Amino acid sequence: MKLPFSALTLKQKVAGYKTVTINSYIFQAPSQILIFISFLFYSTHSLATQSEQTLAKVKSFNLVAAIYPPYNYQDEGIKGLNIEVIKAAFSTVGYQLNIEILPFGRAFQYAKQGTADGIALWYSKERTQWFEFSTAFTHSELVFLKSTSLQVNYQSLNDLTPYTIGTVQKYAYPESFASHRNIKTAQVLNDEQNINKLVLGRIDIALIDKRMAQFILRKNHPEQQYLFNSAGILKNKKYYLAISKSSKNYQQKLTAFNLGLAKIKGNGILEKIINRYNYKLVD
């Protein structure tokens, strides 16, 4: 007859525990096993949840976009050519895109500091100290927009010295224009102000992206939209996703975007997006 477990000697307890575990403790084993299994399940689930959270964190990209229609703007949701391209490219490689629309100066500063992961920009050598630039995904025609009644024979920048040209603060204009000593410029905060001044006759020419000029004229000045044309193109500027060097894993994000961009180029999605934003108002 076995003594109760509590009445056994220490040696017997130690020796008997192994036996009891298999024999006399067989009725307690299921509860212990359940506790152990529950612990394993909880630990595994917890680790899986943490892995998913880590993965989700890695697989997201925080984009700041300047108010720059039709490339980036807000109208019953955030939309635009650049927004659609960046979203489509990242979606292809499993990234979630978080977007915030801000004035250009603030958006640029957020991206520069790494508060956001990146911003769509024109390339400039100066900007490479803060950003890594992706493969280019579309281009922008920078034109000299004027009234059709103003006759301008534009062959070189010297031909524009008689006129006042509207520009926007903090834009990276081509060096040939920015450093020209004899060109008169009038700076404003954004392109809508520039177009408004042109419509009101307060400047002679607005230096502006062609798609943006068409968008603003069609939206804000529908009756006058056909009264303006281009004196000529200053430069074709390519758009890039500029990823902040202060952003965590920025090289990984750059590689992912370029891969996604290559995919949507190959399957025709990129071309379809661009074609939706090719307006025909300004020649």
C-alpha cells in the first residue's frame, strides 16, 4: 500500500515523483499538459503577432505629397498622377502607402528630416544629400505660359528679359534659368497664385508645369482657359520618388519601389495611369 505523496521521505519523493508522474499522477497530467500547451500556443501566437506587426511596419511607406495638381491633390480623397503611380508600384510589392498632402515647403521639410519616408520630386544634385532617388516614373514639361495675345519669339532665355515671369518659392528650376542675371521674376507661394496673377495681367508669363497649367485653368478659369498658350518649353523635368536617407531601411524601400515600378511598366498599368492625365488645352 502506497503512502500519500506528502508522507514520503525526500528521497522517496524525488525517486517516486518520476513514477507518480507516469502512474499515480496520471489524472493530474492532462491539466498540466493543457497548461503547457496553452503556454506554447500563447507564446507562438504572441510571436506570430509580433512578427506580423514588424512585417506590417516594414511593409508600409509614409509619403508626403506637395499640393501640386494634377500630380498630387485632395478633392474628395487624395488623388493625382504621382499618387496613383506610387501607390500602384508599392501595391505590387506588398507595401501599404500612407499619404499626407501638405504645402510644398512643409512636405519637403518632413521628408528631408525623415518624419516621412519620401516625397515625389524633380532631381537636383543638392537634394542628393538628403534623398536617394528612384527610377524616374514620368516627366513634366516646364513651359512659359502666356496670353495668346502676347507675341513672344522664344529662342533663348535672353528673349524673355523684357517680361516679368512668375515663379514659385523653393522650386528647383533649371540652373540656366535660376542663375540668369537679366530675367525678372515674381515669386509666389504656389502655382494657383501664379496662374491667378497671369489671368489678371499682373505678370507676363508663368513658368509652370504644362499639366498643372491645364488643370488649374480648366478648374479655376474655365471661361478663359483657351486664352493662354505656351511660348515654349524650358525643360522636360523627370519625376522621381525621393526617399529620405533619414528614413529607417530607406535602401530596402527604394529597392522595393523600383521593383514595383518595373512591374507596372511591364504590364501596362503605368502607361494607362499617365494617359488619364494627358490633357489637351495648352499647346
